[in-house]
Amino acid sequence: MCDSDSHDTRSSDASDGLTFTRRAAMAMLGAGALTGGAGVAAAQEGGDGNENGSDPTRKWNQHVDAQDHDLHDVRDLDAATATLGNVRTAARDADVLVWQDPDGTYHADAVDETVYSGENFTEAVQAAIDSLTDGRTTKEKVVVACSGTMGPHEWDGDVLAIDVPSYTVVDFRGTIHVEDEGEALIRPLRALNAEEIEIPRATIVGNFRSAVWFRSVSNVRFGHLDIRTPEDSAIEATGGGVRIDGFAEGRGEDTIRSTDIQVDSAYFENVRGHAFETYAVDRIQIGQVIANGGGQCGVLLNDTSDATVNAVVGKDLDVGGGYAAFRLANGCDDVTCGQVVARNCARGVFTVSSSSNATIEGVNIVGNTSHGVLIQDGANVTVNGGVIRNTDAEGVRIDSRSSNKHPPAEGICVSNLRIEDTRDDPQMPYGISVTEGPRDGPDTSNVRIVDNDVRGAGTEGAINVEPSSVVVRDNVGAGVASGTVTLSSGSEPAARVENVTTQGEATLDLRAKVFQPPSTAFAYDHRFEYNGEGWDLVVEWVEDPGEDLTLDYVVDQPQAVIGRYPRSGDDSGGGEDGGSDVSWDYDTSPGIVDDFEDGDIDEYEGATGDYEVNQTSPVPSGEYRLEGSGGEGSRLLASDLDRMPAEGTKFSAKIGATSDAENAGVAFGSAKSTDADTAFPFHFTRLWKSGEDDWRFQVWQRDGTQVIGNSVGAVTLGEFYEVVIDWSEGELTATLNDPDGNQVAEQTTGFETDYTEGGVGTRGTGLLDEIRILEDNT
């Protein structure tokens, strides 16, 4: 019987050879033993040195009782009445065994009865689970000793799932094969409002909607998970690997947070969404996660606290996009990660949206299409060391986005990193960049960049620092300024380097050495002199050697920070409208702008009460969609997403009208606020109901000008249409496709506007999902 945690290539045959005779199956349900000690159960193997038993060399934390199996609930045994005949321990036996005979029939057998015999794997496993003791308060165990197939499944009001209730152990010794058609509607393992669950192992292969979906659970342990989506099996809505969240009863006041979760190890291959994701979880311990290709994040923690992660390894994740091998979002707090390894991902580490008090002990990040590490809008995040090489954006970027919804980046520490770009055509602009941000109020502050090696790290500079409170010291290769200057013999001063920094509040220090010392005595001194606009480095002779010398210098900014803020961030927004003079900062590369998979609209402002994120079918991307119920003037705007379209991009969105909101559209080129001093705070395209069976496909500019208006006849309510916007300089092409992908309308128009960049949103839409910048950008 296959019982291995190795990452082998498993057979697509649902049986995988895991079939038994009835005699062999019943032997697996044999009775265990109970010692005569005071309520203590024991199990012991022979002492050949390779098993637990009484081997004196066993590890201190190794299971003593039959490898990988615990003697749970031993405190509940009554030693006075227990006998060998009436007590079975979970260390060795299943309460119910699911097995498959050579004819392909599945059986679920308890010791004294058969609870299922038939052709359906899902029904067999569910029957075994459902046959356990009702209302139990100690764990009972099902062993699934065979492989099986789930699906296909048509929507019948619910997805197809194996539901795991409280106080249950389910051990999958074979492989769950998911074979769906049309749209992914299978979640193989699901638990809702449950506690005390164990899944010692599970292997899931196929086109699941999500492989494991646990909501509002507590005291759950996963052993090893192996979850894969073959390239040729993916269909619409094929989703992520594992999601654990607190939304079994809904969000907001209805949230029931998941607590006390343990995951030993997990391997993911080619999953379409996030490999491992949490939302509204407290106290989680994750061992090792390997995410190999195809998906978005390797590990994504949302609104999760008291989390420890041993290691995250990501390869080929969200290439060209904005997700990361390890991402913290939506207010994560108190998180420690031992190591993040990323190869050819979008990003290696990304913390955002109020995620604070996090430590990443080490990174090994190579070849990312965006940043190595991006830290935004959170406090007290530390990266303690490692290697970042050959990223297309900054090796490390620390900044604060424009929205005051989240706190600025503050108290960030980056140290002991080796950052470099060794390619023949380097792309990394800076090794480390700390930007101030365009906020009205406090911006990025109290950042420490210490003891890093940034030689060869950036095409524009090794270290870039904007805020005055950043500590930069003891870095090899650069500081806030570095270079070479000639000390001229006979001159006073010997050298002056103007404007080594323009930060008037800066505290500066100098590290310097003569490239080649002379054969005579020499000495020099230095000072920093403020010229009204910036600080000059001035070097003076103490002992002139009588010849010119070459001085290599690095200027540090050790800072005298005592808790006062010398200044707040100014309003660099350029006016109420927030138009083309605003300093925006976002990604315009191909990939998802927003598909609402974070389950909320926290990034949006405006009429947020008129919209909700839900899982009502149809959902064109992932598990969530946006649905509106307001009138056509109901504005929603996001100005600080990680990726947003701009002039020069081609992007798409899925839109739909409903009986509650007979309007469908997406906005783009937005201002930074819905208070923009124009007719609208954005450009937008929409389907608008002019009359019965008379819908118009329109494009409007921010100044209130309609530039496209085509009649498209009737529109099907509750279905998603696709709009594609090809936005080039001075011109825009809008295309509308129906739910079957057929083109309904297309028109090119002049599009002269000062508002060529910015956020996204909507105006009174019924449905919106999957806003995406396309690969074939102009």
C-alpha cells in the first residue's frame, strides 16, 4: 500500500493498485491493546533500532506509539473496567475503514458492521464519517485505504465535498482524483463550524475549486498534504489549494475566527489560485510549504495573528504579476517566518495593508519579475538576512501608499542581506529603496537599513532613501551617498562633494579610505556643511602629503531619532482632483488588478454599503465576485491596489447587470478620491439600459463626455459579459463580448485626456469580477 510523503508522480488510475480482499481489510480493523497501568495505553514495536518502541536513541519529540499516530483521549479510559476485548486504541486501528475490492466496489466497514458498499468513492467516505458516534466528545477515526475519484459534478445548490465534522480523524492513504467538467464545483475536503479534526495525510489531484476548505474551525491538525492540478485538467474556476478562514456564518459581526491550526507540511503543484491561504485565523503553526508553479501566492495570510511558518518555497508563482511566495495582508499581526525561498516568482515577500509585527528570519530570492521584498503600510516588520538576486524591480522596497486607510510603513528593519544583479542586462533599479509616499499626514518613517551588502545592486543606485528618519549605516557598497573624490594637494578644502543628501534633518557620518596611500605622512578631517538646500561633504587637510589622493567614501545616516517627527508628509497630490500631477505608484504589468478573492472591498471608498463580495454563482474567477444593489450613480473607487491599468495598457473586466442593478460597468483612470472636481472621479465603460431590450454599450470620460455609445439589443441579467479596453495614447478601443465569448460590439475613438493613470472602480454595476491587465498590451 502506498503510504509515502514523497513528491512522486502518481498514477491517474483512481485505484492506484490500493485494493484488498475482505479478509485483508478486516485484518486492518483488528483490536488493539490496553496496559494494566492507571489509565495509560501503550504500544511498542520491536527494538531493531529503526522504530520507536523502547529504543533509547529516539528523538525527544518523536511519537513513542507506532510512528506518526497519537494515543488521543487516553485520559478518558477507565483502567478499572477496560479489557483487551472492549478497548481499541486510535494508535493502531480505524473505527471505520474505507477500502476497494478488486472488482472496483468501495466498502466502508466498522468492526461489527458494513456501513456502505457501492460504486461511489465520495459516498463511501462520507458514509464512513457519518457512521461515527453521534455527539461524540472524543475523536474517532476513519482510514481511507484506497484511492478514488470525485466528480464530475453539476451545480445542485452546493459544491461536491467530503464534509468532516468535529472530533474526527480522517487518514487518506491513497489519492483523491478530482475530475470535473465545465466549471470547477468540487471541494474535496470541507469543514464548517467544527473542532478537533485531524487529517494525517491527503493527496488530491485534479481540477478542484479548492482542495481543502475549512471555515470557522478550531484545534485542527494537518499532517502532510500533496495537492496538484495537472496542466491538461484545469477548467474554468479551478482554484487554490488550501483555504482556512472564519466565514462559515458570514463576515463582519458574523465572523467566527478559526483558531489553533497546525500544518506539518504541504506540497502544491500548478494550483491556479493561492496554494495556502488563511483569513480571520488566530494561532496557526505551519511547517514547510512548497508551491511549485502555476498559482498566485505560496502562503498568503490575511487577517491572521500569532502565526509561525517554518519555511516557504515558491517557484514560478504569478510570474509577471504582483503576488508573492509569502504574503501578509489585511491586518496580519505577530507573524514569524523562518525562511522564504523564491525562484522566478512575481515577488518573494510582500507585506501590505496594516500587516505588522512580523519577522522573516531569512530569504533566498532569485529571478523575480517584480520585487524581492516589498513592505507597505505596516509597522515593525523585520527581514534578518539572506540573498536577493536578479529581480526586475527593487531588491527591497519599503513604502507607504497614498490611502490613509492603512498606517504608513514604520519601524521596518532590513539587515544582513546580499543584494545584487549579476545579469548581462541588469534590470534591478535599486538594491534597497525607501520611499516617503504621497500621504496627507505621516509617511514612511523610522526605517533601519543596516549591515547589507549592496555591491552591484542597482542600475540607478544601490540604496535610495527619501524619508529623513531612515537609519542607513554599515552597508557594504553604499550608504545615502557613496563614490570617489580627489583630495587635491595644496587646496583648501582638499575636496567638496555637494548635496550628498538633501535631507535637512539628517544626521550624517562618513566612512572613507584612501585608495592608494602615499609614501609620506598625511592626515585629513571632514565635516558636513548645510548649504541651504542640502548637505555638502567637506574634506580638509590636517597633514598635506604633497600629492593628490583618491578617496573612496560612503556617507551613512545613523540619525539622532528620539521619538519626535521633524515633519509630516506633505500633500503631494497636486489638488483635489488628483489628476495627472499626482505621483502614483503601482504595477502595470499583465496580471490580475482585482478579482475580489480577498473577500472584501477594504481597498475601496465611496458607496461601499451598496456593494458586497459574495460567492453566488456564477463566479468567473476564483471563489468571489462583487455584487451591487445601488443606483447608477453608486460610485466605488480603489486608488491603492498593487496593480492598476494606465494609458498604454490593454485590460479587461467581467461585468453584469441584475434585476436589482440594471447597469453593468467598470471604471478606470480614477482620481485618488471620489471628491474629484470633475463630472466623474474616473473614466468608465458600461452596459446601460435605455429601454426594454435596448441596452447601450458606452464609454465616458472623466470630464463627462460620452465618446462611445452603441446599441446592443437585449442583455441577459445575472450573466457576466467581458469588456476589453485597449488604451493607447490619444486613442481607445472598447470591445464587448457576450457570456459565450462572442463579440457584441467594438469601436475605436479618440481619447485625449490628462488623466492617463490611476485606480479602478465602478458606477452602479450589478456584477463585477476579474479586472485584469492582459498579456497582449499595446
